[in-house]
Amino acid sequence: MHDVPPEPLDETELLELGPEDAIALAMDLPLDVRFHLGPQVTPIQRAFLDHHGYLVFDRVASEAEVARILDEADQVQARLISEQREAVFGVPIWIGSDPEGEPYLQRLAFTSVFSEFIHEFVRDERFEPVRQLVGEDARVGDREKDGVVLNRYLNHPGSLRPGVGWHTDGLRDVFYNWRMPDPQLNVGLHLHRVRPEQGGLRILPGTHNQGVFSTLFKKPYFVYHRPDPREIAVETWPGDLTVHDGRTWHRVAPNPAEGWPSLRVSMYVPYVTDAYQPKDEHTRPLLYHRLFDVAMRARKRLRA
């Protein structure tokens, strides 16, 4: 039997809802609801994101596009390994090993700089509603922040990244300014079928509205992986697009399977609204990049 996702919510007759009615309906929707990405983000979709902190859009990329992106990832890996690159624009490249013991690229920043196809894909007109959701003046930051980030999660002893512990993306802003950061929308394209029992993205709904104390101390950052009874497992099919507020507590649960069956690939697109600050080969790594790189490699040695 072909594995197909549930139909996304039919909003045909709901597009003209006012703000109060949209909020009321969004709060009654199941937490695993799937949406269709149309020419604009609908009032219900905005209300669901504002209240719960995330959205799941049904298969925004085609099967052919998913296959092409996976192939591009292999080509980028071959290039970077042949060049013996350890970092791109000051951000470390995480290369673990695959089940055969060969080098395996697990996290790459600035992916679109190395792939013309991905560079054009993330600018496709279908993503315009998401860009506008981030901000009218939002742009794809190919050379800003960490650029387009490719994640390949693999569970085996040589892996650098079987999963990621609990965290929010606003930690630096809280420490520097002692206030909650502005909304931070993470836009992710998911390239594998991920069932709840196979790990994947976990979100604590509504925690983007928490205060400073909970943002800092609700859980130990990155080192704490234990499931939370309130977490939502974001189930995905290849081509799904997710938007989640980076201020939410979230993690990537490891796949209990081992070796190649555990592989999951995702790609995150940065939409940037602040002043243009491109990086280049002369950019020095930030302290938190260096510390996180050391921690990931230490974890690999412990797993080996």
C-alpha cells in the first residue's frame, strides 16, 4: 500500500475569516494538522503559527526535486572532501563517517553557494508566501548567518550527528539583551519520510511565548535528549515544508534504527531581514561555532 499523508486542511471556504474567527478555529485544530501552501499564507495558518509556534505544509517540493537535492548533496560532499575543506566562511563542516567507514558530510552551511540548482530552487515563486510571512523585505541569506544549511542525520558509531538535544535559537539574544528575541522563523524542507517512531523534529507547542527564565533554564541546552510528554512529533513526507518559531523548545530525536535505514536529510533556508552582513573565506569562526564543533567531535569519539 502506497504511503500517502493525510489530506491537508481544506481552507477553500475559510479564506475570508476575520482574525478572531481564525484564532478560534486554529485553536480547535489537531496539532498534527497539515496545510496547503498556496499563493498566500491564510488567516488560519497565521493564527496556528502564532498560537502553537509551527506549521507543516504538505509536499511543497516534488519527488523529482527531492531526488535532485539529494544528488546535489552528494556532489557537494565529493567536492568538499576532495578539497579537504574543514570550514566554509568560518563555519565548521561536520564530516563523520558512514556505515562503510567512508567520510560522510553531516552538516554543511552555505550549501546554495556550492549548488546552482539549490540556489535557484530556494528562490522559486512558490516560496514567496513564506518569505512574506518572515517579512516584506526578507531575503534568502546565501552568505549570511549560516546560509542554506543541509543536515544529514545518521545513527551509527561513526556519526557526528544522530540527533540534536533540546534547545531554542534565541539563547544569544537573551544573554546579550536579557529579553526574549524577536520572532525567528525556521523554514525547513524535509527530504525523507519520517514517522514518529523514527525520531525527527520534536516541538513543545506554544513555548515561543515563554519568558526569559524558561528560555534559559527550562532544559539543559543541547545535552538533554529525554522525551517530553508535551512534545509534538512532526511527521513528514518527502517534500514537506515546515515553519517553526526558533524561540520554541525543540529537538531532533535520533532514529532508533542504525546504519543507512536511519538516514534523514533536511535543508533549512535562512530568510534574513536585518542589515546585509555577508561572510567570506576570511570570516573567522564564532566562539559558539568552535565550542559546538568541539562538543560534536567529542561525542563522536565517545560513540566510536
